[in-house]
Amino acid sequence: AFDSSPFSFESHQRWYQEKLISSDYLILIVWQNETAIACVRYERLASGTIEVHLALAPVAWGQGIGTEALKQTLAVAYRRFKCPDVIAHILPEHQSSRRAFQKAGYEFDTNTEFKGCRVERWKVATPI
């Protein structure tokens, strides 16, 4: 996460409810044996570009679940947003995230700043 400051459960609930009803967001959950193990969130930015966020439960680390979740949900995001540009911002120290996105077809675009952090911007190589 880019912002590690504490937040209340109530503020998170409000944020989540706003995202669920917004046409600019798509939140997809990956389940395994009735347990949520991954969340892939797509957000339409003001520029029209779609930004993807991936979160994995520790039990899902190192199994290729993140890569597969990115691959499987990208087609859903394209249908929903009809936008060819999907990007991800990855902290340089998150090597496993970089590998997951690369294996899912994303390519390094540039180093940039995002929410006060130096990050790598990756973009999907071609629509899937």
C-alpha cells in the first residue's frame, strides 16, 4: 500500500461503499475454499486510464495466484471500461509484485512519483 497511515473501520466501510456504487471502480475478489485470497481493483482515473491494484492474502503468496488473478480479471476490466490503457504503480522494493505483473503481460513503462512515493509504472503490453 502507498499509504500506511491508520484508518478507522467506519471510514474504510464508507470508502468501500462509495467504490462499490461508482462506475469508475471494479472490485473483483478471488476465492479459494470459501476464503478470500486476493482482491484486484480497477479504477478509472481522470485521464481515462485504468489503474489496477492487487492485494493478496499471505496464504496466496508465491503460488502464482496474483499473476493468474491479473490475467483473468483484465478481460473483465476491458469489457467494463472499454479502455486500452491499464497501468500499475509498483514500489521498487516489491519484486514479487513486479514479477506477477510481468508474467501477466505488463511491461515496464517508466519511473515516476505516485502518492508521494517513487514507483515504477507498468502498463499492459496488449489488450487481452
